[in-house]
Amino acid sequence: VIRCGEMQAYEFDDGYYMRRCVELARKAIGCTSPNPMVGCVIVKDGKIVGEGFHPKAGQPHAEVFALRDAGDLAENGTAYVSLEPCNHYGRTPPCSEALIKARVKNVVVGMVDPNPIVASTGVKKLQDAGIEVTVGVEEELCKRLNEAYIHYMLTRKPYVTLRYSMSLDGHLLDQLGEEAEECGGYYSKLLQEYDAIIVSSSVLVEKSSLPISKEPGANQPLKIVLSKCWNPLIKIPSLKDDAASKLLIVTEKDSAVQEGIQTLSFEKISILEILEHCKNQGLCSVLLDLTGNTLDFEDTLKEGFEQNLFQKVVVEVLPILGGDRERYLSNVDLKGKVKKLISSLYGKSVLLEGYF
Ligand code: AOF
Ligand code: ZN
């Protein structure tokens, strides 16, 4: 016989509520930069009585929304927060004080805040007020949620992810997998997470379209288009005001690109200088996307690897061979099982993620 109470105690542990915090935090994916994504849940007598997340920099923090949602029920309850509550007057007042004022009994924190102006002072403030604080529940998950924010806080440099597509036999491809760019596709989802994306001008020659995230209400990153030498084959699609402000052309020659389009010219295109520009613009995360003519990136990649500028890599492995769709499975003597596996992958792709 399973009694309800027992089931609850088993299923709804600290980890469960913290995972809910992360789920809530992700509702603001791509919208909080330079702030982190944060979720908060208030629990009383085994029930969630309040939920909230940080929607955007400048707006109230997750704890404030969750406390508002819980109202008087927060008293003697437990607050779960995916990031240590802040303890400073920034654009908003300290969450540590809001939690103390609401008289919560316990606070469970996913990870401490790497921001030097917070760094464990939030936890201490709560403890000094007699609140029991637990730190490090689902810590890995909370860290992954904000890997760009953590990197930026610790180094003050943009977080850079390298993305490319690869054939089954290891060739670099200039194409994306089917459905990758559609709403719900990995590429569309990936784009909204970054403040900026760097692409080769070949995307404007071949497709004459710039990468956009098709997720509903998605954040659109600044598109940084690299073009050593600007030429008439490069066509900029007609852009409305807002989209035009999200486009930056980087050239090597002082060429007049097109009126109304932001342009940066360098003696020689350098990823280090582009990242410096991003940093000065307050952009915390950058996706270096090798879509298009991958040869355009030879120098950029060399420089990036030599100077350790990349933090993460996302590789889409496409179920094709030798970079040629026509050669898919033909002329290749693949043993039965492998053939079956590859057939089942056709039209789909496999995503690999790793860290430098
Ligand atoms: C929290 N809960 O939901 C968030 C926190 O300029 P402000 O006032 O928004 O402060 C930004 C800093 O607050 C940010 O750098 C990080 O240290 C912390 N973010 N803290 O308690 C939240 N978003
Ligand atoms: Zn706060």
C-alpha cells in the first residue's frame, strides 16, 4: 500500500523544487542578459504556494515575483532559488531582505552568485537573520543554466560557443540539418540564447538571408557578418529599423557597405577585436557559426584556438558522407547494423556538445 504522504516525500524533495526553479528560469531564455536567468519557488507544507522568475534586466528578481505570488503563505515556508539571492542595491533592492521580511523559514539555493558584489553575502545575510540555508542543490543544472553569465562574471569576457555541422565521416559542412532552423529546431533555439552571432558573408550571397530564431517572442542576437572584402554579390535583405540595428558588418577594407548599416573596419579581421567590441557593447555571449563558406573562418579559427577564446562547441552531425548528400549510402559498403542506424538517422541529425 502506498500512502499519499509517502509518495510526496519521495517525489517532491529539494531536487524536485530546484528543477522547477530552473524550468521557470528558462522561460526568460535569451531575455535576461547581462543578468542571469533565475527561478524561485516558495513551498509551504509540501505544496508550491508561489512561483516566479527574473524576466529581464531592470525588472524585479525571481524571488520578488515568487513572494508576491505566495503572499502571506510565504511565512514559515521554504524558498527555493536557482541562484543565491542578491544582497545589493542594483537596479532592484536586495532579495535577501525581501526573503527576511517575508519571514521564510528556510532558503535552498542552487549555486552561489559569482558576481563579486554578491559572492556569498546573500547566504550570510540570510543565516545571520536566523534562516536555515542549504547551498548546492542541483548545482550542476543551475550552473549549466547560466554558463555564459558565470563566465562573463568571472572573466569579464564574452562567452563564445563555436558551432558547426559535420558529416558522419568528419567533413566540415556548410549546411544545416533539415528542420534545424524551424521553430523548435536546435538552431532556432540556440540562436535565441546568444547576444550576438558571427557568420560569414557567404550566407548573404547564397541564401541572402540572415539567421533568425523562429521561437515565439525570441530574442534575436546581433548578427555580425564577416566579409574580408565587401562585394556586390553580398545582398543585405531589406531590414526594418529594429532588425537593421541588429546587424553589424565587419570588413577588412574601408568599404562603404550600405547606408544605415553599422560597419566595423579592421586592417585585418581579428576575432579578438570583434570580441572586444562585443564586450564594450555589453554583449556577454557570442555564437561563432561556421554556416556558409567555412573557408572564410580559417584565420578566425586559428586565432581563436591559439588564444583560447572559445568556451564551448556545439556540433551537429549530419547523416551524410563526405559532405555530399548524393553520396548518402550509395557506393558505400556499410555493414547491416550500421546501415540501419544511419538510415534511421536520415533527415535527422545528432547534436554533440563539449567544452574547451
Ligand atoms: C537574484 N535573483 O532573479 C537575479 C539576480 O541590476 P539588478 O538589480 O537586476 O542586479 C543584477 C545582479 O543581481 C546580477 O548581476 C546578479 O548578481 C543578480 N541577479 N539575483 O537574487 C534574480 N536575476
Ligand atoms: Zn535579487
